[in-house]
Amino acid sequence: MKQRSSNDWTVADSAELYGIDRWGAGNFCLSENGQVLVQVEFPEGPVSLPLSELVAGAEARGHNCPLLIRIENLLQARVELLNESFAKAIAESGYRNRYQGVFPVKVNQQAEVIKEICRFGKSYSHGLEAGSKAELLLALANLNENSLLICNGYKDREFIDLGLLSRKLGIDCIFVIESPSELSIIIDRSRELQITPLIGLRIKVSAKVGGLWTETSGDRSSFGLSTAQLIEVVDQLRQEQMLDCLQLLHCHLGSQIPDITEIRAGVREAARFYTELSDEGVPLRYLDLGGGLAVDYIGNQSQHSHSRNYDLPGYCRAIVETVAETVDAKRVPHPVLITESGRATVAHTTLLLFNILDVLQFEPLALPERRPDNLHQLVAEQFALNLQAHQPSPANYKRALSNRDQIRDLFRAGEVSLRQRSLAENLFLSIARKTLAWLDQNPDVETELPQLRHQLADIYYGNFSVFQSLPDTWAIGQVYPVMPIERLNEAPTRDAIISDLTCDCDGKLAGFILGHSESPTLPVHSLDADENYILGVFLIGAYQETLGDLHNLFGDTNVLSVKLNADGSFDVVRETPADSVADVLLQTEYNPQELFERMRSRAEAAVRKGVINLQERQQLLNEFSTRLQGSTYFNH
């Protein structure tokens, strides 16, 4: 890769550095003048819009960074692409049935997302999957006709009654039995209400998959029936003369599965269960293969846990062909295929934009031209090593690092003064910086000092909360594409980690996608005076909004749902203001009005004591009231 300090840096170099052409999947690219574009396909051709224009449009509407942006067109494209890819695989392989997808609500429960999925999926009868009573209620209110409602998770009587009653509206609500104890409740309630239930069984497959969520498959999976339990439930349904209610076999292969061979193995085992149950006389119609379709966050099409070694057409072919081969061998009719692809449906559609507020650089301050007198021997040696640093070497750097650590020990023992320690550490920073500059010209040597770039990385302070907006980066080490949205025709000359606003050492981004791999630091530009430098975090549409918490009481960011038009303009379909301070205080059981009254009483007491005057009282209370209604984030 080209040296980042080169004067002939181009947009193509930035595209290669940040990997946008790989993970962007045609949805994001760079303009000739170095801006990140969101790109949407129209019948007349692709239309692009700079993200900076979305930021400007948001600010003109009173919504500053941090901003969560949903691109409605991309969600429509993902729903259509999933269904059309399965349709093509079915047609090309001669599969004798159809595909009927469902979206797992848990992946993104936001009202605008669910409404759009149902709207864009109407022509495909794309359904929903619910795993709780709250998800069941929102699904019932949004579900299209002829779409499936798959009910997973543990279900009590209230859950089952509502699902059964929805059958009277013609809704195909299928209860997937996760444990044998659920069956008796379904049988009892269906007879009490005199409504025939639709039942599915979730089976544990023994095939294990790779990635971050390996425990969702295999014998130790938290949900699903063992083979013995499967037979027990089938026999009980036959005894109750309700075997005709059993219409679906569910098998959750896993989540974010990177390897297509593992997907084929899981599908084959699930299809074998399907054929054997059919031979048992079970009138199955649906084979639900759950989730697993991965998102290539890195863009290198590998078996890395944040990538995948297949594309969507290959995934669809693998499922269709494997099921067909397996059931054909037993002369069983082809089932309706269901997948619960959530991450791959919504991840690409959402991004976070936040501005950089400040920078901490590990740079040496001004050093004396001549060596001061009476220096400790190790401090004097640091001075000499710095003079030699015009010809750096790994050996000299390692010696300077050892000296620095010894000087710190001597300072703690009272043998080195504060001023000498300060000079020694300033000299060390100078040596380290010169060594890093030399490594930039000699990249093959960098393996000898693998941590140097990270240790000298700047800290760029971002106007956001990791715990609210990107909780998976903290909780499970998830890596998302991160990059500046402008100045990409310039070489990024600094390396940084990104710190958020929270008072927490974990509140940072310290893993980034560069080229074809990961890096602990992000290449960024030096900030110009008064510059509104904005970073984008991409592919975050799955899980992040619902998982976010109120660490340090930072609330939801401003949210804009936008739609690009064929003429290059955009419409703001929906705008949701960020949580105010009062909003987040209410969520933590404080009454904002009661807090104001307490503050008013304290100010009144201060006036009586002569601590403040009436004008100062009013100024304080006005400020308190205004801040209650203001944003939880930094405001320029």
C-alpha cells in the first residue's frame, strides 16, 4: 500500500485503505473530490449522494451530530435482493416449491424498520418472527396478508391465546415448540378456544458452525428439542390426534456463519430430519432454516468471524440444492423454504455519523538545544539517543524504552526529580516519533516494533457513546467499517483510536477494518482549525439500536430515515429527535419537574441567605430548565 505521507495520494488510495469498495457492497463509494457517497440503483441508473449533504440537511432541520441515518432505499433493496436471489436459485435448480422469508424482529424492533420491511416485502409475502409478547403484538399489527408469523422463544398462556385468536383473522401464526413443556399449553388452549393451532418443532442439529455465536448450534444450544424429545412430541401429537397441526420443522443453523461448507452441512442434517418425519406420516410443509446468512463487515470474503466466504446467490444455491438433493433421495416433496435472515437484511441500511471534538496527541514538546547540566546518567543517555535518532533503529528505540521504564522506577524511589522525569519522557516521545517516521519509509521493518504505532496513536474524542450506539463493539468485539466522510483525496497522516464521551476506559473504538484485515488504529487526518471533522460507522443496522444502554445517561441520538430520489435529491421520511436530558432521567425513575422544584427551593434558600441575588437565581433556574430539555450529547 502506498505510503500515507505521499503527495500524490488519490481517492483510489483511500478506497483501498478503508476497503469501502469491498464492504460497501455497491451501496457506498467515494466521489472524485474525496467524499463518501451513498449509492442507490434506479431503473435509469445509479444515483449517488454525499453523506455530507445528509449532515447539512439534518442540521438545517435542527438535528446535529451524532446522527443515526437509515437509508430507506437500501432496506428496500435488501428485502428485494434476498427474495429475488432465492427465486432465481429455485428457478435455476428446478426446485419444486417456493421461498418465504421472515424477518426476526429482535434484530431491529424500531417501528420505522418493521413498517418498511412489511411494506417492501408485501409482494413476496415476507413475514415476521417474534420471540416475546411485545414482539408478537407489534408483529400482529404490521403483518401483511399471506405472510407467516413464526413464534419462537418460550410462550405462556397469554402469548398462546393471542396467537391462536389471530388465526381467526386468517393469520398463519406458527408456534415453534422449543421445549416439550410448551406442547401441553398449546393443546389445552387450542381446545378451550376451539381453534386449530399451527405447530412447528425446533430441532437441535449436531453440526457446529464457526463465528462468534457457535453456541447457538449443536447439542448444547439453549433452545430446541433433542432427537429423543422430537420423537416424544410427535408421538404425543399423534396420540392427541393433532398430528395434522404439525406443519413446520425449524432448525437454527447459527448466526453470522462465515463458512458455506458449514451451512451446507447444517442444511443437510435439517433436511434429513424433515424427510424422516415425513416418512413418519407428519404432514410437514415448511422447513425453517433460521438465521446464519453473514454480513461481510471486512469485505475480504474469508472465514473470519466478521466476514464470509460466499455471496448471497451462493448462499441461496447452497440451501436450495442441498435440500433438494436430500429430500429427493427419500422421494419426499420439496418443502417451502424459510430463512430468518435479519442481520443481512438490515445491517447495510443504517450508519452512525459523529463529529470529533478534540484530539490528544503523543508528541514531544520543545526540547533544549543543549544538554542540561547535572542530569542523571539514564536521562543523559536519552538525550544522546535522541541526537542519534536522525538515523533511527529498532535497537536504539528499545534502549530508549528500557531507559524510560527505569527512570520511572527511579522517580518512584525518589532518585530522579520531577523535572528530569519530564525531560526524559519528552525525549522518549521524540525518539519514538522519529522511529515511527523511519518505519513509515521502511514498512518491512515494522514487525520488529509491532506496538509502536498503536502506542503513539492519537486519541480522537468523538461526540457519541459506544454503549448507546455501538454496544457490540464493547460487548463482543464486533468490528464495523469506520472512516472519515470527507477529505479522502488527502492522505490521512495520523493514526488514532476513537474515544467516546463516556467516563469509561471501555468507551472507545480500538479495532478497525483496513485493507483486507483489522488494525488497532484508524488512519485519520490532522484537524484543521474549527473543522467539523465527521467519522462514519457503517453496517450497524442489526441489533445496535435496541441493545444500546444509558451509560453516563447518554440517550438515543437524532435519527433520520431518508429516501434518495432518482433526480439526486433526498426526502426525510421520518425524523426522531435525540433523547433530552429529561427523557433519560425519566427512564431512570427521576421526575424532571421534581428535580426542578428541588433546585428552585435551593435557589430560594440561597437568595434568603444573600448568597445570590434574584437575577442570578433566575439565570440559574433558566439554565437548569433549558438543560433538562436539551441534548445529552456535546453541543457546539
